[in-house]
Amino acid sequence: MDTQTAQLIVNGIAVGSIIALAAVGLTLTYGILRLSNFAHGDFMTLGAYLTWLANTSGVNIWLSMILGAGGTVGAMLLSEQLLWKPMRDRRASSTTLIIISIGLALFIRNGIIFIWGGSNQRYNLPVASAIDIFGIKVAYYRVLVVGMAVLAILALHFLLQNTKIGKAMRAVADDIDLARVSGINVERVVIWTWVITGIFTALGGAMYGLITGVRPNMGWFLILPMFASVILGGIGNPYGAIAGALVIGIAQEVSVPLLGSEYKQGVALMIMVLILLFRPQGLFKGTI
């Protein structure tokens, strides 16, 4: 393997880790709430902007990420109370929910542009020198992003497998009516789903801002790779979404010398289509 390919693979792992964090939230909202949320990418952008706002106001970057995650969770819970809960109560169709989510995406994106402008922004961080790993120069913040993503995914695994709320979420994802009959507080599970989704989405946005800068359309450009990761890994399966995101992240970066950066999204969708031709259910079973 030549140095350029190895460099692209490392870059792809970093981008894939970011997509994985956001895709986990996307697949949880579908698996538990049956909601295909096209505003997910713009919530990711909101998390990045809130992190940037705190950081450039003099707050430490780690605390800024926590504040950004808290703000994103608050925005998601507000959308749950104003939009998604009333729509569930009215038994709105999936098509209606998709159209509402697209409208919400446009509202968030244009709100960000109205408040903070359309220019690219950067965190107030010192320039860090690249790290040499077996002859491959890797940007310090890309290494940081991969490490943080691994820790976040391990925390999610522990939560889903070993906590009461995690087991309740898995039960609701399997059969919401049976879960309700067996005494599980479904509304509490819904709230926790949004909290976890908000944290992971905001972290993904903040990390993406670390390696590319913060801009209003950053999440919108990632929404197709996110959906491709979710479908590729098996809809509703967070572990599958992580695997799908890494496959797509690496493939997108490796394709750049051949096709150019403007075709990255096309590569993501092509991989999804090719794998689904042979495994229509995705790489893994679609369940939490």
C-alpha cells in the first residue's frame, strides 16, 4: 500500500467516525420513533455552532462541546414537544413526517445563517503539528476525533446493553405495543432517545468542525452519507450504522484521486446500492 492510499484511509476513518456518531442518532430515532429525520444534519450543524460560540467566548473546547451538546439536546426536545409528539398522537404518515423534517431542516439552517451569517468559522484553538504514525502524517485533531468517537461508541454500547433505560429502548424498538403493555414507560424512552441522539449528533458536529471548520451547510452535505450508513448497516441497528459509516467514510476518501472530491456523495450512494443488491437487509439485522 502506498503512502497516499494509507493517508486517504486514515482520513476516511476520521470522517467515518464523525458520520458514525451522527448516524447512530439517526438510526435510533428511526428504530424507536419510526422517524426518518432529514433535519438531523442541521441539528449536527447547530451543535457545531453552539460549540464554536462557547469556545470563541473563552470557554475551554471540552466544556464547549458539553454546552453544545446540551443546547442541541434542548432543541431536539423542543422539536419533540412542538412537532413529533403531536404528529404521533395524530398518527401522521411517514411521508408527512419526512416533509415536516425537511421543513425543520430549512428552518434550522436559515436560522443559523440569520444569527451567525454564512461565512465559515473556526474554533479558537492553537495550530497543532501533525503526528507521524508509521510514516503517515496524521493531523492531531483527526487523531483526537477518532479517539473521542471510539469512547463515545463504547459508552453507547454500555448504555444499551447494561442499563435499565438501554434495555427499555431495545424493547420499544422491537415492539412498542408489547413494551407498553409490559409496563415500560414509552414516553420516558422517547425522551431518552432524543437526549442520546442530541449528544451524539452534537459531538459529531463539533468534531467535524475540528477538522473542516464550521459552516451553515456542513450537516446538510453529510445527510446523504448518514442515511447511506444507516441503510447499509441495517435500519435501526446502531452498530450497523457505525460499520456502514466507516465503510462509506473510507470509500469516499479513497475515491478522491480517481473521481475528485465533488463525487464523494455519489460514491457513498453507489456503495449502498451495490451492497443492498446482494443484501437487501443491509450488512446487519436491523434492530438495536
